[in-house]
Amino acid sequence: MNNTPAWIVNLYFFAYKYYQKFHHFLIPVFRKKSNNKVFCVGFWKTGTTSIYKAFNILGYRAGRLIHEGKEPKKGWIHYIKKCNYDAFTDDPMSFIYKDLDKTFPDSKFILTERNTQSFVKSYINYFKGTEFEKTADEIDEVIEKYESYYKEVKDYFKDRADQLLVIDVIGGEGWEKLCPFLNKPTPKKPFPHKNKGRYKK
């Protein structure tokens, strides 16, 4: 997305909004519902796309960026309660993880993380040339927010290792950590390290 005009970025999100609605309507036709919900609460550019692909391979009804797909009048928790998805990545999961934990006490949480400097480089490259590009001072704020958030999540789940998995997809971790955590057999397919060639530490 680097050097992409803002109008193309906006068009992408507009198109994705309607794709998501169509996908949400059809997914029960192709996938059985899982008993428990799974939430990936990592920031963008930390391997969340890979986790989304992994959810699909493991048979979950996976949804991502539902923030772009639908804004329910009664709130996100209400929407997640009644929606057709049972595994989620990207917005707005990182904003509401505590509410999700309280509402779905048997759910699992996955925190995708990566080296801070690696995250910053990827973040800058991804948004360069768009309306979301950051100044140097704003990048410092992004770093502070990133490190503060990850500490907060780990502290919140510190006594519940069975509910939180911290995984470094960018660093090469995959099925060997994810499948035991979700009580799923290891697929024969390789772990989907999406955009692996773009990951630079």
C-alpha cells in the first residue's frame, strides 16, 4: 500500500465493506460453527493476516476487519454475539479485548507480536504516501502505544496462560504453537506466512 493514493485506499475499504457483508452471509453454508470464539488481538503489521489464513485452514468461520464491514447500532459486543463468525482478527479486537473476555469467558486470545523496530519499519512502509502517513513525532507516539498495549495485554492475562497465546509469526512461529493452543491437529499445509518476503527485521 506504500505510495498508494488516498482515493485508492478509500476505495479499497469501501469495496471491502460490501465484500465483508456478502462473506458474512455465505460463510455458514461452507463452515460449521465452532463451540468457542477465538480473537486475535495483535496490532496491524504483526502477522494478523497470517493468523486469519490459519483460522481458515483450521476450519474456523473467520472474519477480519469487521469494523470496516459493519458498524452495529447496538455495539460491537452485541454484533459478535449474534454474528456468524467464531474467529476474528484486526479491528476492532484490540480495542475491546477486555469486554470480549468478560462476555465470552471460554474464549481464546492470540497476541501476534514482532520486534518493535521491525514493526515500525513495516508500519512506515505500509502507510507511506497515503493520508495515514505519520510524521517523526507521530511515529514516536505509535511506538509508545505499541509497547504499552502489548505490556497491558500480557499483564491482563498473566495468570491465564491457557487463554492467551503470544506468537511471533514474523519470526517464523506457526502451527507448532497455534495448534496445541487451539486443541487442533496440525494441518498438512504449510503455515501461511503471508507477505513473508516483506518482513524485514
